[in-house]
Amino acid sequence: MTQFEMVVYILHCADGSYYVGSTKQDIEARVWEHNNLPLDNYTATRRPVRLVFAEAFDRITDAIARERQIKGWSRRKKEALIALAYESLPELSRRGHLVPKSRDVDC
């Protein structure tokens, strides 16, 4: 079994929002910290939180890039990722929303 360097994760917060983070420690331990330690961060006032997505990376640089990518996504795109609906991700990109869909035109 491979030991991963870093995990990118998404938490669903009690207020319905999502938190995207990354950790080098065991993911269950990190979620426990979000729920129990007196942290002064986004999740501190949005407890309890629950893990809804995790993705492991061998290289820290890949994990950091993925975390930044996901943080820039819309709520709908994050929810598609959580649902593992990978085929929906391209159509949910911001660029995809700016391009009007082609229409069939009768000539």
C-alpha cells in the first residue's frame, strides 16, 4: 500500500457551506480537529463538519495545485466533484457558462 504525502478534502459545514483544505496528517484526525479543537478558522463557527470528499496525492505540489483549483470552483461544480460526476465538470466551468449554446436554425 502506498503512503500518500498529502490529502485534499472537502468538508460540508453545518451552515451548508463547503470548506476545501489539505493535510499531511491522517484525514480522520484532521476532521476531528476541525470539529473539536479551538481553532480560529472558517470551520470554527460552522460545526459540526463532515468529510464529503478526499483525494490523495503522492506529491505535495500536485495536492496544493488541486486544492487551489477546487477552491476556485463554483458550489455546483464542487457538488459534482463530491458526487463523482466527473463528466459534468467541464460544463460547470465558468468559461462554459459564458459561451452560449448553439441553436439549430432553420434556413
